[in-house]
Amino acid sequence: MFRTDEEPPISLTGNARIAEVLKLRAEQKAVKKAAEEAVEPLDAELKYAIGNHSMAYCGSTTISFKLTRRKGYSVAPTEYRALRIS
């Protein structure tokens, strides 16, 4: 589905639903960004509190802050269509 982009540009200007989708998408992206920005300092505070420990408990909640190792790998060349809104 949507493998090629060989067709010329299409105008969706008269499509009310697309205009609504673009508006909703922009709003949700802003909410997502704000939520991610709000979580960052909270995560930093948790990491500081845990310090050099790999795990901590707070009531029935377990918090882990373990060193993660992963092997290096190569990604094979690929192509895909990226959705970008500007």
C-alpha cells in the first residue's frame, strides 16, 4: 500500500475532513510534546533518587534503572514513504 509516489501532487484543499485531521493532528502532537517535556524532569528526579542502585521500591511500585547493553548492528538499505507535515 502506498509503495510509490509517482503521481503528481493532489490538492486536498476542499476536503473538510482532511483540514480537520490536520488540525487534530497538530493539537495531539503538541499534547504529546508537552507530556514528554513534563516527564523528562520527573525521570531525572527518579534517576537521581536511585543513584547507583539498579532497583528501588516505593510501596508496591518497583523502579529499575539498570545498565542496558546492546550489540551493534547494521541496517540494510531500505526505502519507505515518510509522512511529513509542514
